[in-house]
Amino acid sequence: MELVFLDVKTMGDIPNLTLIEKYGNVTYYQTTRPEQTLERIQDADIVITNKVVLDKSIIEQAPKLKFICISATGTNNVDKVAAEKRGIPVKNAMDYSTQSVTQGTFAILLHLLVHIPYFDQYVKGGEYSKTDIFTHFGKGFWELSGKRFGIIGLGNIGRQVAKIADAFGCEVVYYSTSGQNTEQPYLRLELDEFLRTSDIISIHAPLNEKTANFINYDRLKQMKKSAILINVGREVLSTKPI
């Protein structure tokens, strides 16, 4: 069995990476440019990729390919329709980052909301010790408790974010981009109300035909001017100039 790992460098230092060698002969590439991909997978039974694109043309021209493994969660770099036509399974790494992405979501939120770098510098710069009232009104912030916390993409990560938002005292609501995710313990809103009433919107949706450029300029205009928008999913935000 011939295995090819196209972009090992994107994985960082993984001490047990060589465990995959028990499945066959493995060829490792630190990175792979688009023009190198086809040549490198020509004799491969299994291809492992993190960020290298395997499009329809590539998949159709890899005669021995039997399995595609994505060493991350997102699958948008592989043409799954082309793979399915050839009977090639495509598998990703699920649920490995739920806790870290959830933690990162709230790190970003609290950074934006509480202005920690500003107050840190205010104290370290000596301004706080100079005041005669020992307080400061230069930047304000509001508490999460009682605010509406909207989530787009209520999968494993989205549900974990919802639990923590609930612990902060937020009212958790969500919008389903697929329209099928209805069995949840939180209030599901239609998009207009979701955008118009949420104080925080946190995006945890996969990138697909329904979510690409989902948050565009018109939808941004529907949001509160005071709202905080966090995108820790895929490229759901529009990349078009606004």
C-alpha cells in the first residue's frame, strides 16, 4: 500500500506521526504546490492532505487512488462529488479541536469586549496611579449576562460554545444554515430576527455552497451597531469589498 502525505509541515511537531507507516510505504512531503500534486499522487493508494487541494481533475487522473484522508476538520479542499463518483471515501479528523476552538472563541470575545490590552497598558503606563479617583472611564464594556448570544453552526464546537455562553448568563439562540438542525435545547430563529437581535454572533459553520459568503454587506447592515461578530468557522464572511 502506497501512502502520500502532501503537507506534513502544516501539522507541526507530531511525535507519533510515523504510526501511519504500519499501513504501508509512506512518502512525506513538507509542502506541495498545485503543479506538484498530480505527479506526487500518481502511484498513491491513500492520500493524506491538510490544505492541499484535490480537485476534480486531480482525482480523475489518480488511477490508483482508493482513499483520501483530510488531516483536519474542513473538507472544502477536496472535490467530494468527484471522489464519490470514483467510489473513493473521503474522511476528515472530527472533534479534535472542539475544546481549543471553543476556548479561542471566548478569548477573542473577551478581548474585543473588555479591551484588556488597553487597560493593561493604562495601568502599566502609570496613568491609573496618577488619577485622584482611582478609576477610569476612557473605555466601557458591557456584561455578557442577559445578552443574546447567536450561534451559526450548532455542531460539536457550536454546542460547546453554547454551554459556556449559557454559563455566562447569555440567552443562547441559533440559526441553522441547513434548515435541518432543529432538535436543540436552544431557541432557533429565522435569519432576519437572528441578525437583528443578537448581541454576539459566533460562526462555527463549515464552508459549503450554503455558507460561502453567507455574511455579506447587506446582512451585516441588519446587525446591531454594538454587536460583536466572531468568525471561527470557515470562509463564511464575504470576501467582496464593502
